[in-house]
Amino acid sequence: MTRTKELVQAITKGIQEKKGQGIAIADMNGIDGAICNYFIICQGNSPMQVQAITDSVEEFAWKETHEKPVHIVGQENAVWVAMDYTDVMVHIFVPDMREYYNLENLWEDAPLERVPDID
């Protein structure tokens, strides 16, 4: 398994650990001009949960792959946090912001994997 795919798995586990929902993984490898290899999109029900998911993603990514985000933005209000791991971009939204920006449909050519929610 490639290092990037290991990172995607670790990030997904971090999201699931804090009961993040609606995980979608867009494979950007075949997209011309894509800024990364994978886009991971999910949501939490409140800014507090978005922040908890952000912390969990950071913890799992470091513990399992020794990767740290190059940059994290949006933590001040935690309605949309973006985490940049160079090859992987993670977007954690509250539901209405996710619906508004609709990132899943931005790259229609990218294969999209939906990860089932854990109850």
C-alpha cells in the first residue's frame, strides 16, 4: 500500500473515531491540474464536533503515518476546517456549510468513494 493510501486510511479512522459523518473520498489522481491526490470530505454536527474531528485526524495521521498537516485553516470558528497534508486535503464541515459549498460535485470526473457512517 502506498504511503498516501495509508494516510487516507488513518485520516478516515480519525474521522470515524469522533463519529464524523458522510465521509466521501475523491480520487484526484486522474484529474489534470488537481492540487492533491485525494480529497476527503466529511461533517460534524456542531463546531465543537468539527474541532474534535480535526484533532482526531491529526492524532491518527501522526500515530499511524508520522504525517503532520502542512497547514490547517478554519479552526477559529470550526464551521469548515481544511487540513492540508500535501497529497491529501481534508475538509470537515458543519452540515449547512457542506451543503452550500458542495465540494463532492466540484470535480465530477473524480471517482468518489462514500464510506458508510459508523453508528
